[in-house]
Amino acid sequence: MFFVILAPLALAAVAFAVPSQGRRPLALLAGGLLHLAGVTALWLARPAPVLGGWLELDPLARVVLPMTSVLFCVCAVYAQGYLARRAERDNRVFVGGLLVLLSAMTVVALSQHLGLLWVAIELTTLTTAPLIYFDKSARSLEAAWKYLLVCSLGIALALLGTFFLALAGAGPGGPRSLLLADLTRAGVALSSPWVRAGFVFLLVGYGTKMGLAPLHSWKPDAYGEAPGLLGALLSGGVTSVGFIALARVVQVCSAAGESAFARDALVGMGLLSMALAAVFMIGQRDFKRMLAYSSVEHMGILALGLGLGGAAASGAMFHTVNNGLTKGVLFLAAGNIHRSYGSKRVDEVRGAARRLPISGPLFLAGFLAVTGSPPFSPFFSEFSILNGALGSGRWVVGGLYLFFLSVIFVGMGATVLKVVQGDPTGAPEVPASGDTWLTAGPPLLLLGLVLLLGLFLPRELKLVFDAAAARVGG
Amino acid sequence: MRMSAWTEMVFILVVVLDFFLLASSRLKAVIRAAAAQGALLAVMPLLLAWHTTELGHVLALSIGALVVKGIVIPRLLLWAIREASIRREVEPIVGFIPSLILGGVGVALAFAFSSAMPLPTPEQHAFIVPTALSTVWTGLLLVVSRRKAVSQVIGFLVLENGVFVFGLLLSDFMPAMVEAGVLLDLFAAVFVMGIVMFHINREFSSLDTEKLSVLKD
Amino acid sequence: MTILQSLAYLALFLVLPPLLPGVVNRVKSRLAGRQGPPLWQLYADLARLARKGAVYSRTTTWVFRAGPVVGLAAVASAGLLMAFGGAPAALSFAGDFILFAYLLALARFATVLAALDTGSSFEGMGAAREVTFASLAEPALFLCLITLARATGSISLSGMLGPALPLAWSRAAPALLLAAIALFVVALAENARIPVDDPNTHLELTMIHEVMVLDHSGPDLALILYGASLKLFLFGALFVRLVLGFSVQGLAGLGVFLAGVVAFAALIGVVESIMARLRLVRVPQLLVGASVLSAFGLVLLLR
């Protein structure tokens, strides 16, 4: 288990040391492949917990780790082409930072200790903030500052919440520990007002990291200004591990008997996120910011599923995987379009389907997937969440959910169609930035995966999702 | 004075420093006050836990916190304001006097809240929770209402101070690694913020975050 | 015996105060490296002014003539409520601290009215500034007194500063310390000292208190200066009794008390020497800060 954490870190050190600009992206590829190999070995071998129970490959980790690993590998391949095109910018910090990010995300997924979880999440913020500034423009600097400040603020509040939870267990009969196993075993022995207070702060803190409304203010700026590659990893990987952190908190709350309170809060915030995303998606003029609001929407869907519990929670686990992969498609394709036209604005970009014969249609297909069209996999995960809502008699929740999904479909569709359709002559063009196999192949592969998962979901994966939902107390 | 009277004095001094941070506009004074607060809090584990057996671990934590919060981070911030040649905070979004009053109200509420929520470990000092919450509230006010980037970073530092106070409640069973990790994260966060501020100053020739408002919907 | 004692203390109260501005000026001069005026300078000034004739502007009315008299009378009456030495006050009843505060406010009001009566915009400006700062200093003063009342369980000045005070100090020292600091700031504000106002300034834009009394001359000015020194003595007495917090009776108590008041004046001198006057927009922040400090002390007592 240490291999998957330490291998990317070692390669990050290598990347910092290597002086050659051209060779450095290979470290990314090597790190990604090693990580993927390690995760596959872990999945097959089913190892026992290590470090005294601090790290364990439990069902939640099984959901998120493979997806993160695959996403990173694909992005690493994309990075070869992307960084070669951006040879004028020093990529030392970029490559090293991404590898450290991979390691930190792995720790978050595996961690069974709330303190270690917190440290790793803070590390994801710190290691990605400088990367947003890769463009070295005033706008990306502003985005990086807002991201750094808002996320650090949220994480500090999450630390307070973690301490509250520890305090809840600090009484004479309590577990006096931050290990999930101890906390869930203690159950109702945990002091109730402190568990609630802790949950509130942790929801605010980790919700900021995920990008749930109303804590999402950094997302449009950060995702809008970051390179497409980083956007894919942030919206596919980092938000997913933020969700895992939140799920672990819910795990503790359910064991302590506070699940009703926690679930209501999650459902509320989930619907609020979807509503806000719907409102801001309409008339969005920058297609990368549009993707950020799509991320807010999907985090809302995840929170909603987790809050509803049961089959919906299992659907939320499935959706974590789907969202991650689909966001990869969207951001990488959007990155290609941005680079080819030199602009992110909808009024300047049109006809992407003709100028970029792979990336353009990919963007359109990605849009269809992310808004839940069959036969892509997000349809099935979103459907099971809807099923869960209606099945437990929550008609209002289900109705609002459908309504927001439709509004988002319309809003996003208008923007995407404007970008993809039409005649590209007359639109700004950056020379030598068409589709190549390195830049268009990876998102195509991810889309294939999304399609595959939609058409055929292996039974073993379904069992993992159900086990993860049960772990959280669904 | 008894040992607990000294600790009470330290907590009260921490809250008084909170008020000073909210009211002052001189950046050097604010940085020094935040450093003093951090140094005071670094001494707290020794005052609270001087009778336990793990003196070595407590001492290490205190010295680490003192160095990071009291020396390294203030040096970094003083360097930042020297680089950017700024000395005063401009009138913040929530003015100085309303900030001070809001801070006072926050402190009162923190004391009220903490007497309503009983501690599972009642043998700990009664002022820890209200002081922690007051300092967190002060830090939050500073981050949200100040315009200069340096002041926002100081707000973040003060917020972490407040969380640190709260962590003192758990010092007897929190593993050393997590505490060290928290301290390291604080240092790393402020370091990264310092770098970004350096770039902001270079790009905009100012650390006024009013200039960072191009991105919006 | 007690009536004689009270009368003796009152006599002291009427005779001693002009010494205090002398102490302040002497300390300031010494710290600046100069010799400085003699300690009894104000007595000489008062005598000189009393011998002179007064000049009254044609635009003034009886209000202008009444101002200094009412001011002095109010401050002297407030002295009846204050406890000097180790003894209780000459007059005391429940809630007398409110009367105390408002007698001082009445004195200020009389001065302000006299200033406005001259019809000069210059003095009007000073009056406006003085009243603004006073409106911020008053909550601070009241919060201090309420903290003191809560700590000692008494709502009379004599009770607050009496035998219950040492007990309160041993139980709630931090709260009382905060109240004492806030009280010192209020004293600086109410007596027009640096950092709120510079008593030596000659510049129009920086004057607050000086400009209000600019038109008074002769015996009226003597009354005003004497009243100001009485007010300084009153605040000193309040501060010293709060801080000392022990009850020593008789002559020893009186000796300690007087030494304390002189030390208070010396402290003001030191503060005036170290600090510069605050910009006018910063003075409200200082006063609100004092209010918040004493409010915090009160919160500590209430929990």
C-alpha cells in the first residue's frame, strides 16, 4: 500500500531534479503507470489495513482509487502533447505538483484516520494552487489567489470540525481516537452536540473543497483559468476525494445516531448546488466556466445521493466514478478547443466540430454524457439516485432534481451547440494546434470507458458500490 | 498567582489581541500582534499539561509552534509588506469600528455558546472553547472583510490560531504526527500564499485585492 | 467622627486638585529634558486670573456667563459622591454612579452651551468634536462602572469602591483589570489629554477642548481651569480606588490614596510624553476599543 503513495512522490522528486524540460513530462507518465499498476495489484490482492489501521483499502477507497488512477494516466498521456506545445513555460513545478497531487489523493482515499485525511486534503489545495497560475496571466493569478484563500479557509474550518469530532469522543467512556473504526464502534457513546457541531464545520470545510454551493465561489474562476489538464484532474479527482472525505464524516455521524440531521443537511445543500448551477449555466459566455458550474451541479448530485441513502447512495458512488471520467473528457476536449481558437468565449468560438474533427464531437458527446443521456453511464447513476428519491417517497426532492437536471441540459446545451456547430471560418485560429493523437486520443479513450460502463456494468463493481454505500450507513 | 490564574490571563490576553487585530490598520503592528498571539499559544501546552508525563512531546510541540507561528511566518509576512511597500490597510469592507463591535459580539456569543455546550472532559480549563471560538471568529472577519492580501493571510493565520487553541483540549490523545502535520500545513499554506502575493505584487503593483476582481459572471 | 472626616476630605478635594496639572506638566517637562514649571503653577494662575477683569463679547448672553459657574458646581457636586482616601463618600445611595456620570456630563454640557453661545464657528467646531468623543466615551465609562458593580455586587459608588472590592479582585482580577484599562482611556478622553486632545496645541485644526474655552477670560477662565482640575482629580480618585482595591482606613489610607492620585497624574504625564495625538478619525476607534474591552470584562463576569 505504501507503494501507491510513495511512487508518485519519488517521481515528483525526480521531476524536480531533472533539468531537461522535454524529458520531464515522462515522469508524469511513469508516475501514472506505476500508480495504476499498484492500484490494480491492491484491488486484486485485498490487503489488510496497515499503519495500525490508519490506511485501509475499504469499499470507498475501492470506488475512488481506480478511477483517479485511470484519469491520471490518461491525463499524463495528454500532458505529453500539451507540455510539448507549451515548451516555453517552465514545467518543473507543474509536473512535480501533479505527482504530489496524485499521492495526496491516494492518501485521502486510503486514510482511515480523520487527522491524516485532513492533512492530505490540505496538501491537495497547496499543491494545485501554484499550478492554476501556469499561464502566468493576471486572470489566472487572481483565480489562484481566490482558490488558495477560499479552500484554505474551508480546510481550517474542517480542522475545527475534526477537533470537535475528536472532542465528542474524548469523554470518559469514549474512544479518544480519530480512527474511523474506533469512532464508529463507539456509536452513541459520542457526545451528541459535539458530533453535530463537528458535522456542520466539516460539511462547510470539505464542502468548500468539493465545491458545493454556497461555498463554490472559487470554482468558476479556478476551473475557468486553469489549463484543461489541471481542470480535468481537479474536477475529476480532487472533488471526488473531497466527496470521500465528506462520506467518511457521514459514516461517523450515522454511527453516532445523528444521521437524520446529517442527511437533511446534505439533501438541502445538494439541491441548492443544483439550483445554483442551473441559474448560472444559462447564458454562460465562457465554456470553461460553464464546465465549472457543471462540476458544482454534479457535486450537488453526489451530496443528494449520499443524503438520500440506500439505493441512491450506491448510485452516488457509481456517479463518483462516472463524473470523474466524464469531466476528464470535457475538460481535455475544452482545453483543445481553447488552444485551437485562443479564446474561451462562446461568441468567438464556433464550428469546433469541423476544425477539430475529434475534439469537437468529443465535447458534444461529453456534454450529452454529463447531462445524463443514455447510453452513457451517468444516465444510469443519476437514474438510480432518482429511483432512490421517489422510492422513499420524497416526491418534492425527486421533482426538483428532475427539474434542475432539465434546466441544466437546456442551458449547457445552448452553449455547447454554439461552440461545436457552425462554420469555423472567420473564428480566431492559433496555428499548429489541431488535433493530434496525444491530445485527442486520451479524451476519446475516457469517453469509451464512460460508454462501456454505461452499456455493461460489471457485477463486481456494483457490489463495491453497494458495499461503499453500506459503509457510510446508507 | 495559581497556575490556572496564569492560564486564564493568557487566554484573556489572546482575546484582547483579537480586538487589537480587528481595530488596527498599521500592518506591521498587526503582524506583530498575530505573532505575539501565536507565541502565547505556543506556550499554552506547557502551561496546561505541565503535570503530565509526556513532557518531551509537549515541549517539542511548543517549541515547534513558537518557531513557526512566532518567528518564521511573521518574518515572511514582514518581508511581503516590505516588498510591496505597503504600511497600512485601507478602509476595509466592514469598517474598523463595525469590525471591532462585531468581534465583541462574537466573543460574547462564544462565551454564551460554550457555557451551553458542556465539555465531555470537564477537567480542562473552562476558557479554552470560548477563546478558540472568539479567535476563529476574528480570523474569519479579517479574511472576509479586509482588502489587502496580506491582511487576508493574517486572518487565516489567526483562524488557525483559534483552531490550535481548540486542539489543546485534545493534546493528551492526539498523536504527535497529526499535530506536527497541522503545523507543517500551516507553514506550507502561508509560504505558498507568500509566493502568490509576491506574484500578485509583481503583476498588479499592488496588494489590494480590489484589483483582483476581473473574473465574474 | 465620620462627618468630620467627610468634611476634611471635602476640603482636601477642593484644595488639592490644582496640584495635578502641575504634576503632569512637570513630568512631561522632565521627560523632555527641561526643568519645567513649579508644581503649584496652577494656583498662581488661578489667583492671577481671579484678580483680572473679564471681557465679554457682544454676541454672548447669560448662558455664556453661566457656563463656567454651572460647570464648576456640577463637578464639585460630583465630588460629593466620590469616595476619597479609605472612607466612603459624603453622599451615597443606590445608583449614585449614574448621577456621578451625568453630573460630569452636565458640566461638559454647560461648557458646550457657552461655546455655542459665542456664535463663533471656531468654537462650534470644538464643541462638535468634544461632544462626538464624549458620546463614545460615555458607554465605555458606564460599562466600566457596570463591570465594577457586577463584580462587587453593589450599585453605589461607595459600595463599589468599598470593602467588597478586594474580594472582587481576588475572584475576578482579569475583568477588573480590563475595566481599569478602559477607565484609564476614558479618563484620557474626558480630560482632553493626549492621545485624544493636545492641551498645549495652538493650531486651530487640532484643538478640541481648548477652542471651546477660547472666549472665556479672567475669573470665568479661572473657574473653568479649576473645574478641569477637579474633574481630573475625580477620575484619578476613581481609577486609584479601583486599582488599589484594598481598604486601609484612616490617615494611612489617605496617604496611600493621595500618593496614588499623584502617580495617576504622573502616568498621564508619561503617556503624553510617549504618544502623539491620534488623528481625529482614529479617536472613535480608540474609544470603541475601550468600550469593547470593558464589555469583554463584563462578559467574563457574567459567565
